[in-house]
Amino acid sequence: MVSFLFTYRGMRRPLGTAQDRIQVEVWLYGPLTRYAGEASRGSHAQIFIDLAAGCTMQDLLTLLGLPDEEKGITFINGSLAALPGLDTDRLVTLHDGDRIGISHRKSMWPFQYRFGASLTEEVQEEFRGRRDRGVHHAYATPENDSD
Amino acid sequence: MAKLLRLNMTDRTVALQDLPEAYRLLGGRGLTSAVVHDEVDPQCHALGPSNKLVIAPGMVTGTSAPTSSRLSVGGKSPLTGGIKEANAGTGFAPALASLGIRAIVVEGYPQSAGWWMAHITWNAASGKPDVTWLPADEYAGRDLYEVFPQLFDRFGKVSVAGVGVAGELRYSNSGVVFEDQEGRPARYAGRGGLGAVMGSKGLKFIVIDRKGAPGVPLANKEVFELGRKKLTDALMSHAITKPKGALNSYGTAVLINILNEAGGLPTRNFSSGRYENAAQIAGEAVFEGNKERLGKELYNHACSPGCIIRCSNTWHKPDGTEHVSCQEYESIWAFGANCGIGSLDDTGELIRLCNAYGVDTIEMGCTMAVAMEGGLLQFGDAKRAIELMHEVGKGTPLGRMLGNGTATAARLLGVRRVPVVKGQAMPAYEPRAVKGIGITYAIATMGADHTSGYTIAPEILGVSGKVDQFDRDKAALARNFQYATGFIDSTGHCLFIAFAILDIASGFEGVVEECNGVLGTSWTMADVGRIGKDVLDRELAFNRAAGIGKAQDRMPEFMRLEKLPPHNVTWDVPDSTLDAVFE
């Protein structure tokens, strides 16, 4: 487990030259904004968080206190990183300047509107390994977890 | 026996004919496209005497099938020059179906000036619908929010199809308007300028009073009920379509934040894929804004009778009074991100004005963005955009320029970034960032149309293992999406049932069984591709004869030349892939 040197929630700020720290930009949407504390704008929140270099998405989620049952569609730098039922982002290592967007579990992105969009390598690998090749709208219902 | 109702605007004669055998198993888009294919000269002028306006409820519309009050409106499009089917959810659809009318065909050409409306009632004595012609000049040139209540005061509980000022002025961007559940002029068969076709016929309104009408007969009630229950169960349990699910909570605008994060939200006339103020105009913001202004949570409502998805929202003013219904994804985006306007109050007013004057929000928002790029106003200038919308409603020369669509405005303003395919403006998904929707835009028979390629799982269509989202050649998958959509559009179901039936196969079985229960057929799921293909084949044949071929199945040049932030990607799908879709 990587330890957090410290966290900072607020405006983006320069990190200096420290090699052991990174700063990521996190957008939380809908009910998830309550995990942003005072940065919540009701429907959304934008926060900048300082992490130790080497932190993963799981570390970030732990820091935010964001429970699995509320986490929905997730992006890392504009690439689809996770969907409800596809926890493909947990082990992704974050880097300085990354933008992470997390929607509530009740959000949606139907297949035809993400067909051909940017996917993280982990999501691509997951889809390629499925019998249905990922051609579904949602993945969280047991009957659709065809593998 | 089911009927076709012909309204001849040359002499205002009416013909009620038995539904031809060739049309017996058709409904919705399948029927409108068949009539247009069979009866309209593809080379005709869209606003001339040879074009026809066809209005058809779906196969199961008017029954208790869930979320099935959809209506197709067809004709030759003055915007694209090709075949058009525009679709709306409205009480007009089941009202028409309940009269035993499978389609209204508006034809002919008026011989004198003046506006008319057709008042359709059920005659119990004759067992047939009656049509009465009434002058409608008193309603012309006016805000539809004023006119609709007057129609309901005059005729009681009726359903209305009509045109606003835009249709009267024959704008290429004019829709056919229908009432929503609260009687607002808010449900539009908006795309492709079919309001201008109706306006060219001198037909202002069609008013239906369904009182005493017999309803839609079932050929096999047991089979229908089996199917209805399966589909209902699927819709009520799927995460996207269930009560208090994604659509019921946040509406379609839940996609604003998603597409923005994906870098696929067209911004400032398709110059970027990410808008810095997107979160302020997203579905989550609509929900929170209403909660703050009303002091309670407000979930969405049904746009039409019998819808159990309930994704239509109402936006409220700061004092808690109603502003507009509805602020859905494409409409918010068109005036929001695409125009650099980050206020739901502003997008709400612009959408309300589209409803009031009778134009399509997607086309109008794209036109406004082109006008911004052309220097007519600045990006983000909501005040001026609202003023320009009033110009559209007044029919000033400037308003007429803007009312005739994105391509027309771009040509007049010397703008080269023109986000259209076949003359129709693109909806709210950036094709450079989401390549699959780009293929759909390019090859759709309707011009750039996000609703023509809805997904049904390949295994359901019987092509499992033959298509793959990771294949470089995506033609086969795109083709199957087109066929699946052609089928759903014909059933009378809202396309959003696709969200559930893709993932829950029994729901899809239910749709087919509903159709069998109404039509007396013995279709299986294997028939769906064939039925959808028939729809597309007719539309493609019409377009080819109208001069719209593969050379028009292309994305605009700027998308191949300009890299789209934040992914910095261009449109790079080979033309050979597009050409292969319908080969």
C-alpha cells in the first residue's frame, strides 16, 4: 500500500520538483459530489488531489472514501476506464496531471454512443476476453456477465 | 379493417381506403418509408405538389405495450433532399391508431392561400372516422404556446399535429409538432424539415378526437400479453430504464458529463470535444437545479401515454414556476456546449423558443453555432442568440437565413466548418472521438442522425461471432445496427427500449411477441433483421433515385483535416468501410 504524503483539495497548484508526489484532477458527478467536501457544487465537483507517486485508482478511491456501490462510469484522461460491473481501473497507476472523471452508478453510456471511443488498455482487454465482446449497454446484471 | 386516410389539399377531399395488402404488416417508419418510396417522385421538389406527408403510428401503438406511443412522420426532406422519417412520442400516436387508421397521407397542393385544419372524429353510426375541414387562419403566425391552449379550449381533450411559424414559412428546419401529456407544444418530429412539407400543403393542424373509437384489435391476445409482460419486466429492471434509473432521474442529459469526460462533446461548433462548463448544463445539474428551486426532488415524466421509462424533464425558473419541457441531451448540447453557453436558464429559453416557433433544436443549435463562427454573434452570447431566435419566429430576412438550416447559414456566412451530412446537422456526439457514431452519421439514410444506429446484440440478430467492435472494419456491426433500428422504429416503441432489450434477451422476445399478438404473425427474433433490412432497402432506393448515393455517405472535410482536442484525433475511418455498410 502506497502511503499518501498528504492530500490537498482546492485549486490546482504547482508541485515544484518533488519526484515523489503527483497531483491529479478529479471530477465527481451527481451524488458523488458529497465525497468532495466543500468543493461540491451540488451537481458536480472539481478537486485537485496530491498523492504519492505510484498511487493507483484504488488508492484514490480509498482516499475519497467513495464506496464501490456508488461508483459508476469512470474515465482516466478521456479514456473509458471502468463501468458498473467492470472494475477495470483499480490497478491503474496514476500520473501527475491525470484527469479522472467519476459518475454515479446510475449514470449511463449506451453502447452505440461509445462504440469506437477511447478505452483504456484494461477495458479493451476485458472486452476482448468476453464472449459478447463487450457489445452491451450495462454489465452489472448477473445474466449479462456471460463469462 | 385497417385504413389509410388520404387528405387531399388540392380540393380538400378525403379518402378512407382499406390498407393495401402490401402494407398490412408495416407500421411506423416501415410504413411511412414504404408509402414515400411507392408514391413520391424522388426527383420532386420537397415543397411541391408531388411530395406527400405520411403520418403513421407503429405496429403496436395504441395497445397496452409499454413505451409504444411513438409516431413516424415521413416524406421527402427539404433539408436533405432524400427520404425522411422523423419520430415523436405523443398522444397523437395512440389516438390515430385507436381510430383504425394506420397512416394519414397528406397529398395534393392548395390552389389558394389560407390555412386549414382537419378535425377527425369517430362516427359510431358508420363505424368510421369522419373528417371536417375548418379554417385555421386565426392560428397562423403565432406562438404555439398561445395557440395550443386555444385548441384544447375549443375542441376539448384532443390530440394535435401541426406546424408553427417555421412550417408556415417553409423553413428547411421546421418540425411537425404534437402535444405532450400536459398539452404543451413540446413533442416534435423535428428533423429534416417535414414541417415545411406540411406547411406547403396549407395544412396547419390535424386535430383528433378519439372519443368512442374502437381501439386497436389484437389478433392473439394471449401472445400479446406474454410479450408485453416480458418487455415490461425488462424495462422495469434494467439500470438505464427502470424507475429512478439513469433516464428517469437525470434524463438523456445524463450523457453531457459522460461525453465531456470522453472528449466527445462537440463544443463551439465542433472545434473541441470538451466544454469547460459542461457540468453546469448536465442532467445532474438539471436534477439539482430543480431540487433547489422546488425544494424537493423531481423525477422525470412520460412524454407520451404508456411510457414507463419516463425520461422527459421539466425545467423550472428560480421562483419555482415552470420554464420549459424538456431539456434533453441533444437540445441542451446544441445551444449549450456547441454554442459555448453554460446556463440551463439560457438553454431552456432557447429550447422553449424552438417549441414556440416550430424548429428542430439540433439543427437550430448547430445553425446558431455556425452563425457564431461566422461572426453574427459571439460564442457564449445567449442574449443575442435569444434575439436571433425571435428573428426566426418573425420571419425576418435574417431569421429566414437561420431557419433554413446549418448548411444554408454556413454558405451565406462563409463558414467552412459545417457539421452536416447530407445537409442535416450532426447531433451531440463528436464522430472524431466516437468513431462508431460517425459511421452512423455518414451512412444514415436520413442525414446525420444519432437515432438510426441503435444497438441490438449481435447474438440476438443471429450474427454472433461474425461482427466485433474491435474489428477495424466496422461495417457489419453498423449495418446490423441500422437494421435493428429500422425494426424498432416500425414497432411504435421508443428506441430507448433498446437499452434494456440489448442486455435482457427476454425483453426482445417480448417485443416480437407483441407484434405477433397484434398482427397475427409468427415472427421470431430471426425475422427482425429481415424486417429492418426491408425498411432500409426502400429508403436507400429512394435516395439513390433522388441523387443521393455513396458519394454523400461522407463526413465533412474539416473533420479529416482538423485534430479534435483533447484526444487530438481526426476522422480516419476509410471510405471503403462506409461504402461496405450497405453492400
